[in-house]
Amino acid sequence: MLSSLSLFTRLLRWPLRLLVKFKIVPDNPLNQLGIVTERPLFYICHTESASDLASLRRVCQQLSLPDPLASVSLNGQQLPRTLFLEKPHQLIGGRAKTRALQQGQALLAAHLADPTLQAQLMPAAILWGRAPGKENSIKWLLGEAHSPNWVAKLVIVLISGRHTLVRLSKPVDLQQMAGQFGAAEDTARKLLRMSRIHFYRQRLAATGPKLMNRSQLFNALLATPALKKAIADEAASKRISHSAAQQEARKLLQEIAADYRTSTLRFGDRILSWLWQRLYNGIKINNADMLRDLAQKGHEIVYVPCHRSHMDYLLLSYIIYHQGLVPPHIAAGINLNFWPAGTLFRRGGAFFIRRSFSGEKVYSAVFREYLSLLFMKGYAVKYYTEGGRSRTGRLLTPKTGMLAMTV
């Protein structure tokens, strides 16, 4: 007899084909993740959700991987192929516990009893949309980050279903873990704890930290000691009121700061996908797995590419986005801040910088504090050390200002 989860998963198969469009990362999981198809394969997901499980089934069918709904026989035991860390919140009441702890312990015990078993446990993250979110966003209010109930999940699928990211990770060798740590309950708890941290870091790598409201961002920056001193010095040197000097600093922040919006990224993704297909025969990407690994380990990434054409910043951000990582905030020359391009670039993550800070003490302080805040909040940043675009195709002598601020 089918469980309620299996039944709902099968019933959602066809509706979700219309509502859900997903991107799989990495592009070739079987080769890039070292999945051995001859060995038993288990999946571990964050939330016990029929929509997540139905989407994972489609992914597995596309990749010719085992069905997540099926069971696996180990040492005469029938074990479910998919483990879930958490159950969704209920409409009334709290949240029930999953059987992940007992299932994980049973998997480890089976490998401890039979050293010839070599099952693999692969984390599968289903990210509904790539928006980092704000505290006043509808998905935050619905509790997306805390295992939403079925009503909230329905709304999330309707809003973000066509922008789903499925991130598969390198499988854990259960035989190796059982042999090293045993099959006690503490070991199973450690396995689940590692999985929770893994899923959290994956979400952070794909979406980035939550975005601050622009007015909150400006108020936070204007309250920093360095900017307070710069504003006071400006008011004294120009013999203007403190509020006038503060207003001038706020105008500089409006000139500099990005206005990052996921909707603009999605629009740009469609346009650029169409453009690259007509310009290039193909795009060859090297070392993407290294980049994903760095982001997965919690590193903040600063991209420092060369600048040979106007395609550079478009192509690199496009590639980063398609590798399942959050596109960076990009330092752009102030000459690009013209309508309508400036608005589009700003909403795509560009922040604007003047060619020279000479004699502009308030501007220098404002820019340094803004860049510092991006780093402290954990946003990825991209800038060109050459300062401008090469007209000859050769690398230009680097300018060290942004590097010095970064260090």
C-alpha cells in the first residue's frame, strides 16, 4: 500500500511538469560527482515534501538514476531510498519529527554488519527560486526558510516553480563512515547535522545573504564611525549644517549602491541565453567545480577578471549564475550609469565608481564603507583591476585601489 507521501508525489507528477522548470547543477553529475551506478544509491533531502520529491523523481529519470520512491534491500531489510531531515510545518500545531535518525542508523548498522556493502548517500537540494529574500518578502512571510506548510509551499511553487535549482552533491561513502565512526546513534546524529550544514551552505552559495532594504542600508552606513567623522569634517570645512553634509553623503550612496533584484537577473538570463546562441558556437568552462567547492565551504568569493570587451561582465555573471552560484555585485564605471542601461545594470548588481577619488574625502569614505559592508555581509564581489577596458586585447597595468580596499 502506498504511503500518503508517495501517493501525493505520484499525483503531482503531471501538474508539476507544467509548473516546474529546473536547472541541474552540475551539468553532468554522474561523471563530475563520481556516482557509481553499480552501487546502491540513497538520497537525502532537507524537507519531506511531495513537490520536492516529485521534482527529484523527474531529475533522476532524466539522469537515469534510481527512483527516489523505491526501496532498497540491504541485508534483508527494505529501507527507503530517500531520507528527509525535516517535516513541513503543519497548518495547526508544530512540526513532527522525521524518521531520518532511525533510517540513518539502520544504514550505518547494515554496513557495519556487512563490510562488502558500499552504498552511497547523495544530498539533493531543491531550491525554489534563486532570490536571497528580504524580511518583508511574501516567501519570507510564508516561512519558506523554515519548512513551509503545504499552503505556503503551493504559493512558492506557483511563484518560483519555473526558476528551480536542483543541486546534487558528491555522495557520502556509508561504508567508510560506518567503519570510521561506527553505527551508534551519535554517529547518525553527526551525519544528519553535517547534512543540515551542507544544505544551509548550498542555499547561501546559490542565493547569497538576505538583502537589506536600501533605506536601511543607507542608514546603517551613515551610522558608521568613519562616515560620521567624514560628514562632520565636511560640514566644518564647507561651513554647512550637519544635516546638509549628511544629505550629500546620502546622495553619494544613491549614486554608488546597487539595487540587486532577482527579477532583473531572470530577465537578463533570457536575453543573454538568446544572444550567446547567436554569437558563439559554444562556451567552454574550466574549474567550475573548484568554484562551487569554495562557495560550498563558506568562502566569500572576490572575482578579479581581465577586461577585454563589454561582453566580459555579461558573460562571466551569466556563467556564474548557470553554475548554481549567486552572481556577484559588480564594480562598474560611472560612465555606464546612464538611462536606461544604468538602471538595468544597478538592478543586476552593479555598483558605480568614479574614475578618481582625488579631493573627494566624503566620496572616498562613502565608497570604502559601502564596499566594506558588502564584504562583511558576505556578498560576492567582482571588479576589474585594470580599471578600464583594454582597447588592444592586452592586459593593462593593474590599479591597486580596489585591491587595497579589499585587503
